[in-house]
Amino acid sequence: MDITFEHVTHVYGQKTPFEKKALNDVSLHIPSGSFTSIIGHTGSGKSTLVQHINGLLKPSAGRISVGDFVIDANQKKQDLKPLREKVGYVFQYPEHQLFEETIIKDVCFGPMNFGVSDSEATKRAEESLQLVGLPAAYWHRSPFDLSGGQMRRVAIAGVLAVRPQVIILDEPTAGLDPRGREEILSLFSDLHKRLNLTIIMVTHNMSDAAIYSDQVIAMDGGKPLLADTPEEVFSHVELLRKVGLDVPETMEFLSKLLKKAGKQQVVTAFTLDDTADAVIDLLNEVKDHV
Amino acid sequence: MEKIIEVRDLSYRYSEEHPLVLKEINFTVNKGEWLSIVGHNGSGKSTLAKCLNGLIIPQKGTVEVNGYDTADEQTIWEIRRLVGMVFQNPDNQFVGATVQDDVAFGMENHGLPRAVMVERLSEALRLVKMEAFAQTEPHRLSGGQKQRVAIAGIVALQPLIIIMDEATSMLDPEGRREIIQTVRDLNKKHQLTVISITHDLEEAIHSDRLLVMNDGQIVREGKPRDIFKSTDLLKKVGLDLPFAIKMRNALRAKEVPLTDSALFQEELVDELWTLHSSM
Ligand SMILES: Nc1ncnc2c1ncn2[C@@H]1O[C@H](COP(=O)(O)OP(=O)(O)OP(=O)(O)O)[C@@H](O)[C@H]1O
Ligand SMILES: Nc1ncnc2c1ncn2[C@@H]1O[C@H](COP(=O)(O)OP(=O)(O)OP(=O)(O)O)[C@@H](O)[C@H]1O
Ligand SMILES: [Mg+2]
Ligand SMILES: [Mg+2]
């Protein structure tokens, strides 16, 4: 399902004292089956942007298309259920989407809401909870008697159980422990590759954005500042710093070493392996010149 | 070194039906230090934090803050005054109708004179760069803006001890650096004792001391430099290694003869540079 924004503007509290333009004439394209990361300073409009993709927010102007589904500012109310079935959304604060009595019921809610049978929903819920690494001993407890990271895992499981084609993740790894973040990210990367899911991830972790994405969108003041491959986006070091962003730590490390060598160039490398190669090349190069 | 918190033989379970989530915890916190607590999800960090300001009273063992026992109802308000806690989810902390009211609320509770409140309010909002949002309702803020306001609310109280429970997890890279620096300045200049619960190892390596939790227990305690040498233990408890160590291991795998001393990026850069000069 291709996702397209055409001249989308969003104003919160229009014609009230709290009026705030959070998106300003945004046009962008997210190809079907791609992994897109969205980065940007606090308040730059990332959450507002992605909430338009499953109709949680309606544009004040412009239109959004998600596959055949169109949301237009000038349209009257429409049934969003078919859209929500295809586009799953994991909130920035997981507490916002938990509400059932027990964890297992909470995860079953999504699929059952879209007409899946009791037994099939339970099967999917158990599978999903296993995928996110929440031990079975917890499943019949209240989702509110959990630690922060455990709640996030349940929220993610709830979305997986619906088996959507598009998954929106608003800072999915905030609050996860290091092993958990790696497992969850490889889980999404795997779903993306294996089932051709479209993944849209808001993140403050530049390395994750660089490693997992086909496309990185850098937001600034309610507008996309850059939208391109990670290699291209992260080569704009100065520009990113100017808007409160950064480069992945691999590049930060390389730039420190380059500076030592009196060099100004930007080297893009995202994995430890590529970075190690770049380091060795650089040291050899410098040595040959002495 | 002056002790400011002392925890002895602490054990806790949320209720009879629930298992023990803290088991025989013992540690002390020194005045003016920066102590980080790391550990897997559900290892008991937030529960432990709530024991330190008396929000939770352990079923077994004691917690003393500046000499006051948290189980003593007579002095619990004294403890709450000394210990400021920034919660993992800022929504659990907001009470005011606007950002400004919210930050002021805590100070009112502490009975601060109006003139002092006004001054601290603007100072706290300035420190977290949220002056422009003073009149905004907290629920109209973005995720990271909420975290900034939650931090301002505690900083304004000028506690003796600040507990930050993943307080910067939703901030952009620059914002995170700035907030940590702000707290570090308070730590250095005013001897603010900082207890930081974090999954960010790049932050943890800068602390004076580190506690590693696993399944309700403290499994290691010490200086970051020593703890991050225990690669196997960290892997076993679901943690990772700081960037410089992972980078060094990747370089070593490619026959670059590095020692295992570097913990910070800068140290690794220096070591590489020295190595290359002597080649
Ligand atoms: N209100 C509650 N009732 C019952 N059990 C709880 C409650 N809150 C937390 N727990 C359980 O206590 C254990 C410790 O939780 P705690 O929140 O202290 O973990 P944590 O180390 O802070 O984890 P995280 O990194 O995910 O925030 C977990 O197993 C959790 O499920
Ligand atoms: N319900 C609301 N009413 C009014 N203004 C809002 C509302 N929600 C968000 N805003 C404002 O809109 C702007 C964009 O918010 P948004 O939540 O999209 O930011 P974000 O990029 O997701 O930030 P963060 O990284 O902090 O989560 C912010 O300035 C915020 O204060
Ligand atoms: Mg957001
Ligand atoms: Mg916690």
C-alpha cells in the first residue's frame, strides 16, 4: 500500500487560543513495502504526521492516500475501520493503548474487533506475545501491573496480532532494554523483509534509522527537511546538527578520527563492520602520506 | 564520603499473589554522586526507585534517607522534600491545568514563598527550554515536551536527591545531551545527588558508579570502567556494551592490536592515533 501526503497541513485547536500549526504543507511518498524512519527535534511534528496515516488525526488541509483509501480535508466523516485493519499503530506512550483486564484479552481485542474468531485471536495473541518476549507467566495479569518496558511489549503484540500490512511505530524502543530493542527491531525488519510489510518508525536513535531504513525523513518545524536514503540524509551533517539532530554514533566516531587526521570529509558508515573497515583504510591512507 | 541513602535487606512484592520483585537489596548512595541503575525490563528498577522516596514501603528491610526511615510516617514528608522523582511516564506526574501551574504545584506543596516560586518557575522552564509553553495544557504537548516539563517540575523543587526514571528516553539527541548536561551542572555545582535509571549505556558510562540489576537483585556494583569489563555477565543479564567497546571489538576482529582500556569514544580515537603513529 503506497502512502502519499499531498499538501497536508494540520492545525491543532483551530480558532481557539491554543491554535498550533503542527504540519505545514507536507508532501511526501512512502512506497509500499518500504521501511521508513522519521527523525526530528522534539515537537517537530513526527507524531502528528504519522497519526494521519491511520486516521487518528484528520488533515486541516490537503489529502492523504493509503492504498485505495483517501482521507481528504474537505471530506465528511467516513468509516475508518477498513483503514485501521490494514494500518497498525503503536503509540509513543504504550499506556495509551492498553485497557483490558488481562494482557491476553488486551492483545486479543484487536483481532476480535476485526472479526477474527475467539480461538484464532487467542492463538495469534499467544504467538505475538511470544514474539515480543513477554513470558507466559504474565499473560493473565493486568496490563497495568507491568514495568514500562513490559507494557511496551504488550502494546506491540496487540498490533502484531491484527496482522496489518502497514505498521506505524512511534518510538518503539524507548524504554526497552538493550537486548529487547535489538530483538524488537530485528523482528520488524524481518516482518518487513519476509512479509513485505510497510514499516514507518519514528525514532530518536540515528543508528537505528540508518541501519534499518530504506528511506529516512527528517522533520523540522512541521515540514520534511530531508527525505532520502540513509546514506544521503546522514551525509548532511551540518544541516542535521542545526535542527537538533545528529548522525549515527559510527559516523560520529569516524568524524572524530578524521578530525585527528586533519581531514574534513564525511564518511558514511552505519554498521560496526563497515566502520572498522573505514578506520583501517583511513589509518593506512594517513600512514602512506607521512 | 557522606552517606545519604542506605538500603538494608530490602525485599518487596506488590501483593500476596505476586512474586517477590525485589530480593534482599543492599546498597548505599553517597552525597553528591551520580549513580546509574541499569537492568533488563522488569528487573525492578522503578520499584526500587519508589522505595527510595517512600512511595512504596518494603515488606522487609529498611530504607533510610538522610537518616530518616521511609517507614516512619512522621518524617515521610521530609523525605518527599529531599527526594525529587521524575517518573518513567510523565503523564503520571502531571496535575496542573497548564505547564506553569503544573511546575508551580509542587512548589506550593512545599510551601515556598510566592516570590521564590516565580523565580524558580521561570528558571526551571528556561533550563528545559519550555518557556514558550508556560500557558499550554500538558496534554497538548508532544512526547518529548512532556518529559521536559516533568524534569522542570522536579528541578524547580531543588531537591537534595533527584531520581530520574528514564527521564530522557523520548528526547532528541541534542535535547538529551542538554538535559543531562544541565543536571550534571547541578550535580557538580550544588552537590545534587543523582540517581539515574537508564537503558542508555552512553549515559551510564559517565556516572560515578553503576548498579546492575537482574531479576530483583543487584548483581554488580562499581565503577563503569570495571563493570563494562564483565562482558559475559552483561550479555547474560540482557544488557549490551557501550559503543567504544563494541567498536574496539570489531577492530580487534580485523587484527588491529588494541588494548581493552578505552571506554569513551575519545579514548579509542586517541589509542588508534597513537597506534598508527608508532606503526
Ligand atoms: N503495579 C504492579 N503490580 C504488580 N506487579 C508489578 C507492578 N508494577 C510492576 N510490577 C512487576 O514488578 C517487576 C519489576 O517492575 P519494575 O517496574 O520495577 O521494573 P523495571 O526494572 O523498572 O523495568 P523497565 O525497564 O521495563 O521499566 C516486573 O516483573 C513487573 O511486572
Ligand atoms: N493536542 C494538541 N494540541 C495542541 N498542540 C499540540 C497537540 N499535540 C501536539 N501539539 C503541538 O504540535 C507540535 C508537534 O507535536 P508532535 O507531537 O507531532 O511532535 P513530535 O515531533 O512527535 O515530538 P516528540 O519527539 O517530542 O514526540 C508540538 O509543538 C506540540 O506542542
Ligand atoms: Mg512524538
Ligand atoms: Mg521502569
